[in-house]
Amino acid sequence: MQATDDSAVAWYKRRRTLVVLVVVAFFVGALIGRASATDGTADSGTELEIAELTGEWDDVATALDLDTSATPEELVARIDELESGLSRHEDQLAQRSDELAERESELDTREEELAERERELDAREEELAEQQEAGPSPEDEPDSSGGCRSDQVDINTASRRALQQIYEIGPERADQVVNLRPFSSVDDLTRMNGIAEGRLGGIKNEGIACVD
């Protein structure tokens, strides 16, 4: 696109130069013609040169949309008009060239941003794939060393009815559990009347009682 604009500007400049050269030739021819008409002596070389210049003038007049009988003043006015138009075209082409350069810069910036985003996505996908291969981290795994499962009975918070699900705990011992709370662990049940090491072992082996 930049090459096209440069070619257009160069074409306008060449056309302007051609017009100026032809105008100079026209005036030179006119002077020669006047000199020949004044002294009445025009050799064959001069006549040939005048004929060539006249032919060139006809071509230029046609290109400039002028009548071949146009006066020098009309020719100068037409050239000024064309130069003004060429100047405007050059300004427009320069402005268009700047706009295109700015647009190309914006596109380059957008391409760089998209490329960076793709690299970030690729890195994230690789990270997720590595995490899946490695499995869950130890801190994400449930801790089986403490706490109460959903199928256990917390002796510090359970109701009297729920406490009676525990081995060797009836209504009377359930009341004791409620009155002696809180317990630091299941082993602390030995504070209750009638719960010694033997019964405590049965309670622990059953696996229902717990302390959260």
C-alpha cells in the first residue's frame, strides 16, 4: 500500500515537470516565431523546430483540456490550477500514507498481544496437565488422623439419643456424657462411672465415638 502511494506521488511530480518543460518550449517557440516573423527570414531548421514545438503544444493542450488557440496567460492559469490540484492530491496521499502506517502499527501491536495471550494459555495448559499427572497434593487429601466422619458420633455435641448408639452407652451413661462434657478425646470417657479400660477398648474398637 505504501509503494502504491509513493508511485502516485512520483507520477504527479513527473507530470508537473513535463508540463513546465513543455510550457518553456512553447514560449521559446513563440519567441522564435515572432523573431522570424519580424525579420521575415525563417530558415528550414527554424521552421522544422517551430513545427515540432507546435505539435508538442497541440499534445499538451489536449492533455490539459485547452483549446490549441489558448493564450499564454490561459496556459499559465491552467498550469497554476493543475499545480494546486496536484498539491492537494500530494497532501491527501501523504495523509493517507500516515493513516495506513498508524493502522499497520496497531495491527502489529494487536498481533503481539494475541501471541502473548496464546503463550500464556499454552503455559497454563501445560501446568494443568502436570498437576493432573502428579495427582492431588498432600494438603488437599482428607486427614484421617482426627475429626469425625459423617457416620460417627461426636461425644461433645451429640444428643442423648445419638450417644446411645455408642457401645456400652445407655440412657444413664448418656446423661453422664452430657454432664461431663467436654472431653478431650475418646480416651477421656474413663472419667465416667463404669467405663474402665476394658469397656473403653470396646468403644474404640467399634469406631463410632469420636471427638471433633
